[in-house]
Amino acid sequence: MSVNKVILLGYVGQDPRVKYFDAGSAVATFSLATTERGYTLANGTQIPDRTEWHNIVASNRWAEIVDKYVHKGERLYLEGKIRTRSYSDQSGAMRYITEIYVDYMEMLSSKGANPGAGASASGQPAMGQQQQPVAGQPQQAQQAQPIQDNPADDLPF
């Protein structure tokens, strides 16, 4: 089995399925669609959009975050590893499945689209967006403090 790093930016195709186990671990699975935009060649030939579907697997803490905040239609940024596994189906034919195992994730959908959207799973703001409070975490002041007049700060250099 070979492991390769991958970065994906796409849309969740279905609500995630999350399984919790007695040992306290969790696994979430869902599909993610990425699209390569179509274009027109110099000779006028049009190349259509090409959409690829990816099987995503998130485990433990990432699975819990997916369970709370990720829904169908969410725009996600993912970093992970590509893993391909094989199995025999009922007729004995060998089947292969390729999955992306999440190492890092950010939710990029607009704030109003879904609760919790716009904050990364690690608690850091998504690109260009304000951080949303995450349940169970203390809310921190988001606004900059006003500049105070301090005579020591009036240095000539």
C-alpha cells in the first residue's frame, strides 16, 4: 500500500455517516466532489467540466467535528493521505476502493449557510472569514482593543 499526500477543495455530496465505538473512537465517512472547470481551446473546441467524487474518511477527533459541523453542500478544504484497499465481492471478484484519510480540514462555506460553518476544525479561522464559536469552547473577544495613549510609546524612532 502506498501513501500519498493530497489537498482537495470541494463540496460534500452527502451528510456524513459517523460510527462511534465502545473504545471511544469514531469514524466518519462521506463523499466530496471536486470539479475541474471546463474551457475552450483556441480552435473553439469546448472541454466540459469534469467532476470527480472522492471517498473521505475522518477518524477520532476529526470524526467528531465532522459529525457536529459538516453537512451536505458544505464547501471543504481537506489535506490527507490517499489509501487504496482491496476486497473480494460476493462473486469473488477483486474490488478496489480509494479513500482520502483526513489529516486537516477547514470548512469554507459562508457563515449563514450552516451552523459552525466558516471555522476550521482546528478552531482557527477559515481563509478570509471570522471564527465562529465552537460548542464547549470559551468565546474569546474577536475585536481589536483600542490603542491606549502611553508616554513610553512616544519614542522618536
